Amino acid sequence: MSARNLDRSSRPLWEQVLDDLRRRLSAGEFEERFPTDRELVTDYGVSRHTVREAVRHLQQEGVITRRRGKGSFVADPEFEQPLGTLYSLFRFIEEQGVAQTSVVLAQETVIDADAAGILGMAAESPLFYLERIRLADDEPLALDRAWLPLEVAKPLLEVNFTRTALYDELRAQCGVGPESGTERIRPVVPERTEAVKLGLDPGAPAFEIDRRTLCRGRPLEWRITLVRGDRYAFRVDWDSPAPRPHTTLIPTAG
């Protein structure tokens, strides 16, 4: 598509530019570098506003990412997490050869009726609350918030969480750890304050992970994690289901 191919009497120009950029991205045209706004203006013969609107949608979809002073690049998630098993974000990142550290925003006792209800406790029950910005090679990766029963997790109030895993410390300090659980993942657009903490532009996508774990059949943890959509991906491996055995009932004499 070029300036002469745009249909200026039908759909908005930015939608047509967006569609063509998606096509070119799918073809691997921008693997080395994504064009600047000025280059796109020249390519398509449209205004800078039109180009920026198309590029903004690509950013919201997590397809490209902007880096200050360097321009735009095709977003290639740095970390791909397989699903189906209990995992530690700390361990997973470290196993990729990347240093995982945290900026602790809160480490305290709280009263939170919603969290207590999810943990199967009375509304006024004291809880241990931990909020961290998780960094991978000093770049924000996730905003992590966890609630646990204080009666179980009280020793964690004294732990330095700058570079350690919550589950490691639970086992070492409290003698417990998650044995089973559920996890719900959905795409979200973080609130403004959350986006700032994650170093995201307004409107940029993220994954919200709602995790609830059990220990000895009782609720142990409720955790909400926001993970940057441009740095993280999830993978599911599967096989074709095995055929079910066919049983034939043969009547017997009797």
C-alpha cells in the first residue's frame, strides 16, 4: 500500500494504515527496526496525527513498544512462562540468566475484608500484605500484591524481599508452602498509577494473574500480579487426547 492506494472516501485513513502495518508486521518486514513517524508519513502520504493514531493502536495491542530516545520496536516478549504447574516468578526469571530483584512498596499487617473473605477468614482477621515491583535486569516486569493469614506468615514481616522468593521464605521461615492452587489470567489495561509503577505508557496492555493457593487443604495465599504484556508471554503445551477405551458388555449366562 502507498499513498495512491489509500481509499480516502471510505474508512478513516488511520484504520487503513493500521491494517497495512499489521500486514507488514505479519510478513516480518520490521524485524530490524520499526519506521519512525516521519518515515510512515512519507510512505503513506498522510498526516503525522494519522500515523500516530495507527501506531498508538499497535502499542495498545502490545505489538510494538516505544523506547525513549531510540524509537519504536516490534515487541518480542523476553520471558515465556509454560503453564500447568506451580511456578515461582523469581525462580523462572533467574533460570533465564536474568537477575530478578524487587522494590518493596509495602510489607505490613493489614485488615482487608475482601482478601480475608477470599482466604476463608473473618473480615476483621489480620493479614500479612506484601506489595513489590518485580524487576528483571533492573527493568520493571511485574507489580505483585499478595495477602496471607498473619497467623501463618507473621515471620515474613522481618524478611528482606529485595532479592528472594516469597515461597522460599514461606518454607524457610514459616514451615509451609503452596501445595495446590488455581490461576486466572486475563488481559487488562492497568490503571494510571499501576502503569507508572510498571514503566508503561498509558493504555499499554498487561496480564492480570489472580492466583489462589492452598496448603494442607486450607487457603494460604491470594495474589494479584500485573505483568507487562510487552515483556512476558504464557505458553501451553498439549497433545491430542488419548482415545478412550471402548468397553463392550457381553451378557453371560446365569
